[in-house]
Amino acid sequence: MADMGFMRFGDDDLNEEEEEEGEEWRAPTTRDGLLFLVDCSKSMFEQVDESMCHFQLAIRCIKTTMQNKIISSEKDCVGMVFYGTAQSDGPNRHINIYHDLGQPCASRILALEDMEETGWKNFNTLYGHDPGYSLSDALWTCADMFSKSSQSLNNKRVMLFTDNDDPHAGNANLQIQARTKAGDLNNNGIDLELIHMVHPSRTFDIQKFYKDLLFTGDDELTELPDAAERIEELLTRMRMKDHKKRALRRIPLTLGEGVSLSVGVYNLTRTCPKPSMVKLSKNDNSELESHSKTYLQDTVEILMPQDLKKAQTYGGRRICFENDEVAEMRRFDESGLQLMGFKPRSCIKPYYHVKPAQFIYPDEGSVTGSTTLFTALLRKCLDRDVVAICKYVPGKSNPPKFVALVPQEEELDEHKVQTTPPGFHVIFLPYADDFRKVKLEETSKATEEQIDAAKEVIKKLKFPFSSEAFENPVLQNHWRNIEALALDREEPDEMIDYTMPADDKISKKAGSAIREFMELVFPADYMPGQKRRAAGPDAAAKRARAAEATNDLDLETEARAGRLGKLTVAVLKEAARKANIPCLATRKADIIDAISDFYNIE
């Protein structure tokens, strides 16, 4: 399997009791550590196009990542290291620590903005360039920063930005030292990831140096994506790598007696709410902590958790239970997935959807060999086009559910970047009482002509849909305002609401098809955007009488004589329609004004 990309899951779990999709999501309490290691060789400062060099691209990616961190996981620690500089600020030559490991903040983002816009031009004066660096020393500096961190870090990663595919060409000793130090990072639980860029005039050959450097002792990963050529592509990859998907829970998957593996269960999508309000002290703006206590009403005595009991009235008696007894009654079985059998994939119908699906991926850290067994099961299910039916007990206090494990094969784009991760979707199967009979009211059916017109509208308005292309405008506006306040900007960045329909483009692409559809389906007096009353049994008769009343009606004569007020709204609308007078009004006075303007009557 290739690098999971945006499905590179972290090791820290959310609360295991948080089972249901509808529950409020709580941010994880653990911290991640992320160090950006930036190559500062002269080639990184060569202009790639008219606007930007690779060093600027790297700084922009780092700035964007820090901004995202403040929103998604502000407790994470982020740092930044330059290597390949003439100046040094530590024990290792040609290495500068630009940002120590710490929480992202406004001052750091402003410093990066200045570095991206103007600071890079003075980089040679402030730091200089020197090709005599050692990548091993740069990696050692990163490991040393992690070891000296005062915070307890769960996931530790180093992201290396470079456009040089062979930094120590012709120096075997430095190459060996770099590979050895990369192996030490891997053994200490520090992931090394490459963000490689390419010049238009040359290629980036991953096989020269970085293939062995990155994948030491990792047989699962087979290949790296191609080097990024555009800023949008580089930012997308950074977003994928930065987002560490955290497991909802880690449970065993039992295939048979004595045969089991460990898997992580993930929610691929969830609702993204606004951050909850935090109460602050009016004296120093420090966050307030709330504490609650339970008192006995009669004696005002403080009750401890063990003093509280749950009760159930049955047969006129109030039966009390200890907390341990209640927990034991709710326990059905040990948590995990138990394989029951296999069914053809066609047996899983779309209407079986009872709750959002989850996703499972092997957890090699809990049970060694889980990846191999999981991959074999996934491959066989794909080859035979079957799904695995399992009994699923999410947690120790949850009832069992029956689920179908639907296999999904990995997909890569033309640059070998993963677009679809490999694994199983956990589809919750309905029980018998989840099915019900729906009484459908008898309604008039569309004609073949109307159906064809609707198909034409849909055909013209189809486009490749991606949920990532439509951001929540309320959330975006909220965070832009906070960002502008934190960075002391006069106004927030401009926001484009892509959820609003592009009327001009829709009209240009499908205007004629929409008008034809409306003429076939809607009545002549239909007004878009206004509620219509249900047509009574005499609605057709009223329209017929209005049409009959306009047969011998001279609308212009009646208008000039000032007798339009004596006519009904229905007759006025029908007469205006026959006279080709543009009128979308519904009030009688507005219709009369439209007719008078059409005939230039004062």
C-alpha cells in the first residue's frame, strides 16, 4: 500500500465512549509536534516563475499550515529550522532555528508573512548560503528539539522542504550519516516526510537519495508521488500530510477462533461546528474553570459519586442499583468486530442506510502483522466482489450491531498522490423494525415530454462535484474575522460564498432548457419563489372563466378609459399575457401600473 496521504492516521484516540455520529465532537487532549526543515541552498531562491521562488512557496505552505493549526489543533507544537545557511545559531554548523517548538501564534504568522513577501530578498545578508552542510546534523537538530520539548508530544513529524534530489552527491560518508540519522528518527517514533519541489528545467529523481532515507524499515510504503510543480498542488499535499486522522477507537477484528488482528475505526466526515464560547475572567482574561458539586437537600451535605445510586420503579417498589451494577447490565460483550460470514456486494442496498458509515484501517502498533492479514482480506474481498458481515460491539457499554464491511481499493492520481485510501467502509445494517411501509399519495405523473425536458436541464447543469470545493460560508466568515483581529488587520480577507448559485453561468448554460421545462410543467401564472395555494376543485374553472372574459376585451381601450380597476386580478393577468405585456406582479395595482406604462398612459 502507498502512503495514506490524508488518511495517515495518528496514534491518539478520541474518547472510546463517543460512539454515535450525532454526538458533539471533542478536540483531542493530546499534542502533536511538527518541525519544518527548510533547505536554504541557492537553488531554492531561483525564480521558478515571475512571482515566486521555491523558498517562498515553502514559507507560504508553512504559514498556511500554522493558520490551520490555530483553528483545528491550537495545542500542537510547531517549529521551523533552516539548513544550508552560512550563519549558525547552535552547536551544528550551517543550521539556524528560526522558530522553537511552540504553539502557533499571531506573531509567528506575521513573521512568516514578512519573510515570504520581502524577507527572502535579504536572506543572503542575514543568513547566507553554504553548500557544505550535513543533512545528518539537520536531522539531529530536529531530534534534539523534540527531546528538549517541555510538552508531552504524541506524534512527532519532520517535514523536509527541498528541490535538491541528491544533496550529498559524491560524498558517501555524508550520505551514510544521513541515512543512519533518519533510521534513528524512525526508531524514536519521529516521522520524516518529504515535500519535494521541482524546477521547470530539471527533474527530481527520488531514487538517487531520498528513497532509502525515508522508507527505512517500512515495507508497506512503495513509492513517492511526483514532485509538486504548482503552488495549489503543493498546498493540497501539505494539507493532506498535516491532517492526521485520529482513531475513534481501536478494536480487534476476529476472523475465526484464534485468528484476530487489530484495526482502528475512523469517522471520515463529521460536522464542523463553531468553537464553543469560553468564559474569561474580567480581571485578567484568564480562562475560568467550572466545578459542580451535588448536595443533599435536607442536610446540605456534599455527596460523593459513590453516594449516588440509580433507581427504577417496578411493581410499586423503588429498586436501587449501584453504578457498577448498571454498568454490568449494559455490558453485552467485549468490544470488537466478529466475522459472521460473507455476502455478494449486490446484497447491500442503498436504502439500508441507517446512520453514517465508518472506516477501518489496520493498527500495526497494537498487533504485529495486522497490516499483512488486513491486506490479504481486503484483496480477496475485492477479487470476489463480496462484503464481510460482522457483529460489531463499538464499546464495552454499547449494544451489538450488525455491519457490512465494504472493501475499497486504493486510487492514485496522475502524480501518484493518493485520492482514495484502501480499507473497509463499515456500513450499519438495519434491523427488521427499521423497515416500514410508506403510504404514497396518488398524484399526477409527469408526461414523457416533461421528463425529457427535466433530463435536459440536469444534463446541462452537471459538473464534477467535490465537497471540498464548497466551504461553509458562516465558518469561513467567523474565522476570517478572528484572524483579522489577531493579526491587527483593518478588514478580513475577502470571502467568496461558493454555496450561492451562479445565476449568470446557469442562465448561459441552461437558460433555454430551464424555460422550456417551466413552460411544460408550471402554469402560466406561476411565480418562482412564492408559495402557491393548493389548487381547489374550481381552480381550472376560474382560469377558464378568466380566459373567456378576455376574448372580446380591448385592453388598451379599457386602460385609457380608466376601467381596469373593475376587472379581477385573474382577468388582468390573462389579458396582459395575451397582449405580451411583461408583468411579474401579483398585486392588482402593480398589474394596472404595468399595463398603463406599456400603453404610455399618464
